[in-house]
Amino acid sequence: MEKLNILIFGLLLVGFLASSQGANANSLKFNDTTYSLKTVKLSDISKGYENEYYPNGQTEKNWTNLIGIYHFPEVDNPIKYADIFDKEIEGQDNVVLLKFIRNKKQNAAVISFLQNGNVNGKFYFEHNVYKYEKHPQKGMLAVRYAKRYFFDTDKQITDIGHEVRQINDNLIAQIISSPSPSVIER
């Protein structure tokens, strides 16, 4: 009877752990904000899956914050890929590179930049931080944090610049030290 109770308890524990891990795969916590998985798609460009997480109430079409997890199964060198991306950034008029860090020992890189744009007639600056690293099985994984700051006045632009300058290094440290989530394929 005692063995049967232990077996039942073990099965219940395994079931609970499996269900809790499945629930956690659909949400992430970063910088004191909880993000929910809203987008899962296979990319025609990278040939890998893309996952995008947004805070409650935000979607792919209407967002101010996002976490992106992108798999590039055909890219073997994250640093080389980041170097190419860096050159693309520097060649654009609406983008300012903030920081580019390479770690050759870990074959990883981090890029942060500020980009301006508009959506539905509203102007914004988008602060992006990307981490590029080897995928555990094949290729490369890119983890992205992005925040859009909408503005109407010069004072708001100045305030956005000050905020991004203050938080950029902290966000880079957080994204470097955070374990990269698994890519969800469904």
C-alpha cells in the first residue's frame, strides 16, 4: 500500500511539474514586467521559429513593449551575424547605435540601438536590445527586448533620450544574465 501511495504521489508530482512548465512557456518575466506569448510563426527569412511576447493588453499590431525569441537554424556564428547587423544599423538614417558588445569566448554578442518611426501617424523612438548566442541544438538564437516611446513634443524627445541613456546598460546586463527561453514551435 505504501508503494502504491508513493507511486501515485510521484505521478501527481510529475503531472504537476509538466503542466506548470507548459504554463510557464507561455509567459516570461523581464524587467519586472510579465509578458505573454502572442505570436508563434515560422520565418520565411531565417527558416526558424519566431516567438513574440507582449504585456497584457498588447498585441503584434498594437504594442509598446515586447520580448522576441528568434531561432536562426542556418546561422552558425552569432558574432559574425551581429557584425553584419551592426553594419546594417549604421547604414540607416533613422537608427542610432548605442552599444555593441562581442564575447568571443562565449560566441555571443549584444547590440542596442534607438530607431525612430511612426505607426498610424504617431511618431516614436524604439529602443532595442538584442542578444545573439548559439542555440543549444542548432544554429543561433536571438533574444530581443524592445520598447516604443511615443512623442509629440521636443521635451518628450529629450526625456526619452535621458531615460534610454539611464536604462540601456541595465537592460543589457539583464538580457546577458537572463537565461534564454526555449523557442516554441506550434
